[in-house]
Amino acid sequence: MTDFITSLVRTWVAIAVGWLISVGVLSSSLSDPAVQALTGAIIGLYYLVVRLLEKKWPIFGWLLGIAKEPSYPTP
């Protein structure tokens, strides 16, 4: 699998899981802009926590769909 595909999978999985968490956590009594902002924050927080865990314990990379970090060439 190419690094490009790996990066896309890891991004899309983080978005999907973060969205699912927000659906289960956020109240329907919140305004639409508040829900959108909090959903974005939850997605970002999920990705951050998983990446930090993955640095210490690589097995946690599976929480992003693929337990392999993409490598980017240096310019």
C-alpha cells in the first residue's frame, strides 16, 4: 500500500471514529455551529491521543485503520 493511501485511510478512520463518538456524546439540544465545532474538536482529539499512544506502543496505530505510519520524503 502506498504512503498516500495509508495517510488517507488513517485520516478517514479518525474522521469516522471521531464523528461516531460525537454522535454518541453530544446533545441534540446544542446549536448546529456548536455541534460542528465540538465534532471537529473530538476528531482532532481522537487523532492526537491515538498518535501519542502509537508513538509509545505502535499497536495503537490500528485505531487509525493501519498500524503503519506513512513516510514522507525530505525535500
